[in-house]
Amino acid sequence: MIVGKSKLQSDTEILLEALEETKRLIASAGAAGPTCRFEQRELLNMIEFIIYDPAVARAAERLKLRARLKAVV
């Protein structure tokens, strides 16, 4: 997963890794075919876990702040 990696990652790398993991989950669910409500909810829980990971949230916030600073300058 994202947190606990030994090497330091840039904010962009963290976000890309989270998106790739989310994409893999969705692709695997799509390959499995139609699922019941419980399985759909479990998939959503896993995606939420990835997206709301504190490292991902911090990276997204820092990138937004940098973009705002560049727009001001």
C-alpha cells in the first residue's frame, strides 16, 4: 500500500500510486462480472480506504497549495 514505504515519494508519485491501485480494484471487479450489493460495498470501502489514506490526502493538499501559489505568482 502507500503508507509505510521505505523510500520517500513525491506528492505526484503518491497520488499516481493511489490512482493505479484504485484502477486495479475496479478492473478486477469488472472482470469478475456482476456482483452482489455486499461485494459492491466492499469494493467501495477499499477504494475509500485508498483515497482517504492520510498520505494521499496530504499529497493532494500540498499539490493544490502549490498550484494556487503558482497561479498567484
